[in-house]
Amino acid sequence: MKVRMGTNEKKEFDCWFVSIIVWSVIIAVIIGLTTFYLLVKFGTEDQKCNEEKEFFTMTIDKNYPGLVPCENYYRLEGDLITAENLGIEVDIFVDGRIKASGWIKGLGFVTASGPIMSGGDIQAYGRIGSGASITSGGGIYSGINIIANDWIEAGGDILSVGNIKAGEWIKSGGDIQTNGPIESGEHITAGGEIFTIGTIEAGQEIEAGGDVTSGGDIKTVDGIKSGGKVRSGLGIIK
């Protein structure tokens, strides 16, 4: 014998059935999002732990042996080399090389008579300056300017609030960006874009994977190669 439901009973059954489906979908989404979050969270923490195990940090403060206090900075005679990360808490001038297998981070300016070399990023709230070259496996970031008598080369971006200047070449695997002028005795090369509010000047070629943008002149001897647009506020001079 078949039992037929009344209209009201059928409506209640349909609503109940739809509610079960809706709540099942909501619960499945919540479980999925929670699982994704935990995977990302623990994956990131594992990555951080691995990075921390790989490199410790050598810290240079005013009590570091061999530092000589000068008027507005500290001076260190000889090379400053570490197989770790390098954290510098004072304005420093090293009469020699600065070299770290990990990153270099300075709370003030970081300068040296010799080359500055890092396996990771080089960051400073102040100036980054070298009487030779500046080479980074990561990016180079300065709150004032980046200056080298020889070359400036980074695997990542080169970013500065002030000018970026090299006696030889400037080369970046990413972007080159600054509010000041970009000057190079030879070529300027970027895997990404080149951008400045100031001028761009190169003794040889300017090459970028993206746009080349200058608020002032663009001066180059061997021309410009760009994967994007070339914009100059005042003109291109060859």
C-alpha cells in the first residue's frame, strides 16, 4: 500500500532535504578551508624553521670587538665576513670587505672600502656604499641611496629612495626603482621594469624586460631595449 504525503508534508520534507544539502556543502567548505589554512600555516612554519636552521645571525652592535667609535658612525679595520646572516645595528664603515652567506640587514648605513657581498638580500635603512662592488643573491634595498665605484648586481630587485649609481654596470634580476637618478658608467639591465622620478643615464645600453620610465631625461650611448613601453618626462638623449 502506497502512502501519499500531503502538500504541507511534502513541502516540509523538501525544505528539510534542501537544508541538509546546504549545510553539508557549508561544512565541506569550512573543512576544506581549514585544512588549506593549516597546510599553508605549518608549511610556512616548517620553511621558517628550515631557514633558521640553515643560517643563524651574526649581530654587530656598538660592543662588537674592534669597532672604533667615530663622530657619527663606527669604523672596523679589516674584513667583516660570516657564514651566517649579518645584522648590523650601528652606522658602520668597514675598511675591507663585508661578506655574508645569508642576508645583510643594517639599521643605519652600511659602507665598506671593499666589496659588499651577500647570498641573500642586502637591506639598510641608510646608505649602502662600496669603494668596489655590491653583489646580492637576493634584492638590494636602501632607505637613502646605493652607490658603488664598480658594479651593482642583484638576483632580485634593486630599490632605493635616493639615487642608484655605479661606475661600471647595474644589473637586476627584477625591477630597478628609485626616486632619484640612476647612473651607470656602462650598461643598465633589469629583468623587470626600470622606474625613476629622476633621470636615467648609461654609458652603454639600457635593457629591461618591462617598461623603462623616467621623470627626467634618459641618456644612453647604445640605445634602449624594452619589453614594454619607454617613457621619458624630458626626452631621450643619445
